[in-house]
Amino acid sequence: MTAAAIPTLRTPPLRYPQALAVCVSVYFLIAFGRAHEIIPQLQPLRLGILGALVTAGMAFRYFRRADFAALLSTTPGKGLVLATAFAALTIPTGIWPSASFNYLSKVHYNALLVFTCAALAFMDRRTMRWIVLALVIDVMLAGAASIRAPAGRFEIGDTYDANETAAFFVMCIPWGIYLFLTEKGWPRWVGIASIPLCVIGVLKTGSRGGLLGVGALLPFLIYLSPPKRRGPFIMAVIGGGLATTLAMGEQTTYRLMKAFDTEEYNYTTEDGRVEVWKRGLGYIAAAPLHGVGMDGFGYKELASKSDKGFGVRQTAAHNMYIQVAAELGLIGFTGFMMMLLGGLQIAGKVRVRMGRRFAEQRDPEAFREMLRAGMAQLSLYSVMCTGFFLSLGYSSMLYFTVGAACGQWL
């Protein structure tokens, strides 16, 4: 699609049935919001597979084929197709072909469905509002749970470790800001409450990647500050940054400072991040075209340590860029980067165009469109930052942020 293809605000708005909005919102809460783990009483219901099946059926029924084709024609859509196709084609050459096949067919489909549903659902502003509200309420509950959590690093349930939990908190901060700036009544208060709770949640995880992700958000937030509200917005961002700094306890401050200590285990031990990254670069150099296969990084790590006896660890890549490049090769990695950078680009184009329209016409809907695109861009950027320290290459939260950016464009 070209820039001229963006519809004017006079175009009759798309309206999905309310049942679709509810279904997709609930599915996102399960797929990457982990609501069934934040609220343990929901776990026996096994909502994951059921939610995916129902959502896929609803998507097939209500999403228009022309919109799906338009999504695939975007740069992120093309990148996703390239990366996924290469993940499938390189299964036979992977270090453990059956594991790669099982991951692609039984796990990765969830991220692909999240991407598609986020992009097409965000085309309907009412459905988008339902999704954002549900997501921000979910992360607000997670932040409240972190306050009540016992001593130690907080993590959501059994599937997110402390670092992934921090990435989820950081990813949701822009959407809390969006509700604060655009809503009235109780949704606005939800947005206001979610922001400090997200920051508290990041602090409770003790994740250095999460703290650095929050730090990376601050200059971007100032850059995206809305016209005519720049002064108060910048003061709020600076105030939030100072409050975060003051709220850090001794343990969190110690962990953050140790991130730059060359004597720390991440720099000195075999399974520390630096050594794992070095081995990952070696895997890329050894198989630059086909990689080690999707989900093969950990198995490659085991194979590289097979002669070391008892106590060998199946180490994760701890960097989604090295993870994808090592597993899918440089061609698959090119598709992955097309997806990420393309998402930033198209959301940025919408934000700039709507900003100009707001400056010219003072149209409040143009202001909301500008904020939506900016927060989608910022949410994606936050995951790209935290992903430098985490293996988020196939994470549903990452695919949601790219899908949200595509939805603004479509």
C-alpha cells in the first residue's frame, strides 16, 4: 500500500459485531496477557486452545479477504511470510527437525493468529478500544498482584519468567498512556492507574532488561509528545522517570548496576549472556543460510556441550535477534527485521500524516488517530528494546505489537 491509500476520516468506519470484539479481546488476554495465570481460578478451564479455535472461526467468518490481502501486501506482512516460509523450508536441515516441526505447528501458529487478529481487529476503532481496555485492565491486575507477591523476583504464572513479565509490563505502558490521553470517565482512570502499576511491576521483577526498556521509552515518549500538550506531557514523563528512580530498592539498584560490571556472571561464565551471544554468532557463521532450525538454539547449545558430562544446561539465546538469525539463517532473519522495522515505519507514517491533519483542521479524531499510531509504534519499539536481552523472537506479545502497527496503517 502507498501513503495515498490511507483513507480519509470521512470514510464510513468499519464495524465488526460486538461478539468478535469480545472474543478477540479475551483471546489476547489468554494468548499473551496470561489472564488465566494472573487469575489462577481460570487455569482449569484450559482457555488457550479453546480461545484460539473460537477466534480463528470468528476471524474466518468476519474478517474480509480483501483486508487480509492488504495486510500481506505491507512490508511487515511480507516479512512475516518470508520468515515463516523459511522456518518451514529449513525444518529438514535443522538440528532436530521433529522439534522444529512441532514448534511451528503446535506453538508458533498462536503468534501468527495473534498478528493477523491484531492487525485486522485494529481496523475497527471500537474493537480496538475493547482490546486496549481489556489489555490495560489485565496488566493493571498483574501490577497489583506484584505488590502482594512474596519476596523475590515477581513473575506471571508458570509460562512467563521474571524477564518476560517485565517485557509485558513495558509493552503495555504506551496503551495506558493512550487511555489517559483519549478517554473519559472510568477508562481514563484505568489508564492513569495502570502506568505506576506497570512501573512497580517492572521493579518487582528485578529485570534489568525491563528497567533498561523503561529507560529507552522515555526519550521516545518525549519525541512522540502530542502538539499543544508537549509541556505537561514532558513534565509527566520526567516525573515518572524520577519516581521510578526513587522507587528502586537496594536489590533492584544493585542488579541494575551489576549489568555493567564485567566481573558479573553474564560476562564471565559459560552460560552468561556474553558467552551465549558469542556462541550464537558462531552458529550464524556456521549455517548462514539455513540456520539450526526453528526452536533449535537450545538443542544446538546441548550439542555443543555434549562432551562436558553432568550438569549441562539447555541455554536460551537471551537475544531475539541472535535467536532468529541463528535458527532461521540470514534470509529468515531478513524477513524478521522487515516485519519489525516495517511496523515502525508504517505506524510512523500514519502518525505524521494524522499530526499534520490535526494541526491543519483541529479534528479530534485525527488527534486520536495520531496517538493510536504513536502508541502502537512505541509499544513495538519497547519490545524491540527488551528483546535485546530476551528470546522473544516468536513471542505472541511481539507479534501483537507488529499487528497493532499494521492495523493503524490498514
